Amino acid sequence: MRRLTRRRLTMRRASFRSAEGDRGAAALVAILLSSGVIMAMAALGIDVGQLYVERRQLQSGADAAALAVAQDAARACTAGTCAPAARAQEYADLNAADGASAVLEVCGVGWAAVPACAGQGTPELTRCAVPSAGANHWVRVRTGTRTPGGATLLPASFARVLAGGAAGRPVFACGQAGWGAPSSITATLPLALSLCEWTNYTANGTSYAPPPPYSTYPLSYERAIYYHDTTGAAHCGAGPSGADLPGGFGWLATGSGTCEAQINDQNWVNASTGNAVPNQCSSAALASMLGTIVYVPVYDNASGLTGSNGSYHVSGFGAFFLTGFSFPGDRRNSIASGTRYCTPSQTCVYGWFTQGLAPTGATGTGVERGTASVQLVG
């Protein structure tokens, strides 16, 4: 008879144990299946996943809605599609996979079009964060579950059956966005305009032309802003030849190889002496800015402009719709009125001040001068 070696005996015993373990595991699985534990765990996993997805969609909708409403507030737009409740509902629905969300609250601070917020909201898990102390203008949008059929509870796919008909649970989210003066901009037209000019042509920030797009140009707002010139009663005093004191505007030092200047609010920015267009700003680049809003620094003080190290102190950013210009060697009639405002010996830009959203820059603490930045807060 064939004898088992020690090695074969060990392997056979191991296989016996393995088979016994498999039978035990199978028995355990059978017990768990019969008692519904595995099914309950699977159902719980699926339903928790659904809650997570729903919460993520509601949060995206709340954030998008808050940003959209804040942008309307920054542009002082309240009519039609700019109505806060309608705007919030639009963006909340757009961020829901089934196209339906409930907007439970639209409130804020610093805008008469929305009511004041009563508190941070409930339940605790979706309480809205307290906006930072520097946020003086902000809106809040709270969203909740709403199915295409109108229900406000997220139905449980499997747990409802296992739990004897549980209807589901509500899910909530909160988004908050603030607006204010930008902390910085990238000026694609590297010019500084004076606070005096801005004040004259906006009635100290109380009268702006409507923002684009235009079906008809608001020609009553079109003005020429002169460089090194005091022509007309509305113009502000300019300094000696080759220099602009508060009351004119001047070219700024640009970045290497670009027709742009990076500007920080409430800081000094270097000037480019003389009235010649910076070499980096080609005729084609300037022409491409016609019919667009250019965001330019508004300065309230100047220093050293009689020498080669002049600078301007930035006191906010203006939103100027550029219709034409007259620069040495490059003169364009207004695309709105067809007018050329400057004589060949004068340098100026023409257009109007409006309100717009800065394409770059976080919200700062400076003075809004027609340009605002919007960001999530809290």
C-alpha cells in the first residue's frame, strides 16, 4: 500500500481544512442571505451613494445659483431673467441630473432685491457658513431635493422595501457668493484714467450706461477722454507736457512682450512716460478692443511724473466701453456714432462708462467704480 509522505499528509490535511472552510463560508453566506443582512447592506450602500450624488448636485446648483445671482447684483440687474428667484431656480435646475431642484431660500446682504437672511439655516449638516467679516455684499441660495414629480424627499431605491415602505429623506445644500471691488485686474488696454474724469462722466458713480450687448448704442453716454489736454469744461486739469497729474490719463508700463499691465487695487503702478502708444500694443491689438469693455485702473494720485519714474495710485477699476480712439499714428472713428472726437494734434479715447464683471481678480476691499468681482464666500 502506498504510504503518505509527511509533505503529502500535510497537503491533504490542508485541503480538508480548506474544504471545511469553504463549506462554512457558504453556510454563513446562506444564513446571511436568508436573514437579509447582505441584501440590507447592499441596499444601504446603494442608497448612501444616491444621497451622496444628490447632495453633490444640490451643492453645485446652490453654488452656481449664488454666483449667478451675485453677478446680477453686481450689474444691478433685477428685471426679467435677472429676477433673483428665477435666476436661482434656473441654475439650480441646470445642475441637477433630472433637471429639478427646490430653491428654498434666496436672501442676502447689501442688495435691496433680496430679503435679509434670517439665520444660518437648518439642518445642522447643511448649515450655511458665516461669510467673512470683509464680505459686505453677498447672497445666499439654499437648495433641496425636488423630483420631476414634485416630491421633496429623495426616494430610497432598495432600503424602502426592506424597511417596510420608508419614503426617503430630504437633502439640502447652501451656496453663498459675494461681490465687490476687484483686488486686481489685468488691463488689456494699459491706460490709467483719473478719478476726476470718472467722477465727471458717471455723476460720481450714480449714472452708468447700460452694459452690452446692444441692439442700439446708448449714444447719449458717449464721451471723449483726452490725454494731456484740458479742452472743455468737463475735463480735468492736466500736468505739464509729458506728464499727467490727477485729471488726465496715461499709459502704463506693460509686461514683457504683451499689451497688458497687471494692476493691484490700492497700490502704485508704474507709468510709461510720453504719449506714444507702448511698442507692445499693435494697431491690430488696439482695434480688436473696439466694441468691448476694457477694464482700466482709476487713479486718485500721481507721483514723479515729471521724470522717468512716474507712478499712479490706483483707487478702483472702471469699466469703459471703447468705441474709438485717437493715438499718434492710429486714429479710429467711433464704431457707435461714426464721430472722430480728437483733432490730429490731440490724443484721446472715446466711449462710455458702464458696469461689468472683472474677468480676473478676487474680491477686494476697495471702492467699486463700475467693475465688480464675484466669488464664493463662506
